[in-house]
Amino acid sequence: MSEVLLKKEIRTTAFRKELIAIFEKFSHAISMRQIEEELGKHDRITLYRTMKLFTENGVIHEIAIPQEESKYAMCEEGCKDGVHHHQHVHFKCEVCERVYCLEVDKTPELSLPNFIIKNMEINVNGVCDECN
């Protein structure tokens, strides 16, 4: 778990290791509320600063699902400095309401005349394999 921090050249602390362990525990994206429940008693300022540090350094990424609180998931190894180098869709199960990051071979190409697309997020709804 501290390997992630070493690879990203982030100083390892007990709190940071604990936060990484929480992300590694789940196979799906988790909300800030879930993170706080897993941590138990903690300093909120430290949590928010650590989440910001992890997001800015490509350790985790934020998933914005319309009309819901944001969720967070671990990044792929190639992500750094907030730039994500993996192609995936965000799948929300309509039964259990979990959000999964699913890798795809090819994302749809979109061309908008006179616009430069730098990032595209794809959210998909349905029923996950556990609820099917």
C-alpha cells in the first residue's frame, strides 16, 4: 500500500497509508461519507488535504455522477499530476448504486468544430454483475 505513495513520490505517513488501504479494500468507487465511516475518528482537515494531494498527484480521481455526491477511486499507475492516462467509463448499478470504473478498449470519438476537447467523461447506468 505504501508502494503507491513511493511511486508517486509522496511522503508516507500513517494516515496516508490508512487512506490508501481504504481505497484498496473496495472494488468500486466510494463517497467521502464512506471514507469517513471507514476512518472512524479522524481530523477532517487532514482528510481533505490528503484527498486533494492524492487527486493532484494521480493517486485517486473524482467521479462526478449527476445529482449525487462525488465518488472517488484509485487511479491507474500511469496517472500523474492530476492527468489521467487511462480510458474508462463510470458504471452506476441501478440496484446496489455502486459506481465502478470499467476499462474500455476504445472510447467514442467526438469532434466538435472550433472546440478543443481535453477530457471526456462517460457515465453508464445499468445492473452490475453482482446484482444481475
